[in-house]
Amino acid sequence: MRRLRTQAELLSQTEVPVLVTGEPGSGKCTAARLVHSLSIRSGFQFMRVKCGALTADLLEKELFGYEHSAGSGLPESIRGKLEECARGTVLLDEFDVLPVAVQLRLLRLLETGEFTHCGGRVPVHADARIIATTSSDLELALVEKSLQEELFYRLSAFELRVPPLRERLEEIPLLLGHMINRLTKRYGVPAPRVSTDLLDACQEYAWPGNLRELENFAKHYLARGDEDIAISDLRSRPGYGRSRNGNGATHGNGHSNGHVRVSLPMAKTPSGETSSLKLLVRNAKLETEKGAIVQALEQTRWNRKAAARLLRVSYRALLYKIQEYQLVPPTAEAARMFGTDGLGELK
């Protein structure tokens, strides 16, 4: 997931379309929002269009807008999402179900940066970034001719793959704690106890529904408040005992096999007696990030461009981080050489 974030950061600094792939419920839309939030478009709208939820005619109008006759008899233009989201990002969720006619319109937009309203003739310039998601086998869609080949190559040049939950089981304690913490705040109830036995059971399950299934499990556990029932429920599911680590190795003997078990920090209760899980995670992330930057800078003797390459981030992003963490070279002479001038490049 650190690699995924690095890829998202790199893609956020470009204007190219991005294809986000992954299983249903794995967090593709969250990854798309991450790319948007890290980009220069973050101050503008992020609009999600569920391509499978609308008919072909409505979907075409929803995206590209349309023209109709007003009461005066003159044509009136109704803007679509691509115009409403000017300078922002449009997410085409499950784009591979788009009708062929809409695919061709989208292809023309990606090629020329322009489109026309449905029923209109005047070209309209689009300034919205396109991010598309899919959980389907696109190669099969190409063979079946349900997906335009040129559109596929336009979108798949930059792909962001979100791994399924069974490949990142070590995240379950943090994810489950985050979900429970959020739900307890929403419903105003105390956080239930989360034991090691419950976490072990969660990490033995394959979670075919990914994050969506984990969130439903958290809701049911919060509603029932019975840990024994929750563990029994997991053990009765077909995927229990067949969870997989990142290399695809199976295990079902109750012992760790390639993934790390992590104890769960307590979620914050209404009385504030324990630390916020969100704050603990954020602090740990910041310390890890700062340590990695310091190590790269020391390894490259404060050659920031070399450090940026080592960290696989942009030079500008590294300068921002140096400023954010108030990092300075170890000597006053180096500070005069690198500090002020280097940070001045941010302006």
C-alpha cells in the first residue's frame, strides 16, 4: 500500500487519464480520490459517475449534457458532468459497461479535448481529468468487442492496481479499528472490545467482498456486541482458513504464514479515556515518512534530486516535505547552501 500511495502521488502530478483496477469493494474509488486530492485539481470538484446505474441515453446526457428547445423555441444547453467539473476530476466508475456510442464520444474527448452536447453541434472544450475504474477482465471485453480497443489503450497507459484485502491482511487491525471508530461516532455508542482472538479470526478469512465486506462485518459486530458470535460467523464462512498473503500462499492452521499480526489500538470512546486510533495512525505514518526522507537525504549527502529519485517522488514533492518537517542539513555551511535556496524553489 505504500507503493500504491507512491504511484498515486506520481500520477497526481500529471494530467493523463488513469485506470484504477481491482476487485469489487477493494477501494478503487478511494484510490481515485487519493489521486485527485494529491493533485493541483484538489481544490475543485470530484464527481463520481456510476456507469452501470443509468441507461445509455441518460448516461450520455449525464456526461456530455444536451440541448433542448426552451419555451421561446430557442435551443437551451444543459451542462453535463464534464462541464460542471471544470478543472476538477470526473470518475467513471466501472467504465467498461459504457455503451459503444458513449465510448466513442469519450474517445473523441480524450483525443481532442472537446465534445458536443447531445443534440448539439458546437464543440465544447473540456478541462476535467478522467479517472476510470473497473473490476472486470478487460482483455475479455476486448475479445468480445464490448470495449473499444483505442479507448482501452488510452485509459490503460497509466494503471493503478488496488490489491484485494487478502493480499494485505496485516492492515485488518487498523482498518477494522478505523471502521468501528467511525461507526461509534456516527451512532453515538461506546466502542466494543476488539480482542486478539477476533483479529486472528479476521486475518484467517479471505474477505472475497474486500473492504465492503469488512465494513459490513464491523456494523454487525457493533450492533450485536457479541465477540463469540462474530468469530463463529467468520468461521462458518466458505473463505475462512483460506486467506492469502501477498505471494498467494494459503494457510489454515491458525498460525501466521507470511502476514504480520498487529495488535489493535483502542478506539476513542465518548469519554475520551483512550487515544484516538486515527491520531495514532497519523502520527506513526508521519514519523515513518520523516524517517525515510532523512535517511534518503543522509544517504545522498543532501543531494535532493538524488534523494527524490531514491524515494521515487517528484523533486518538488520532496522540497515540500523538507519544508513541512523543517529538515535542515547537518552543518551551518550546508544550510546556507541548501536550505534557503532550496526552499525558495517552492515559490
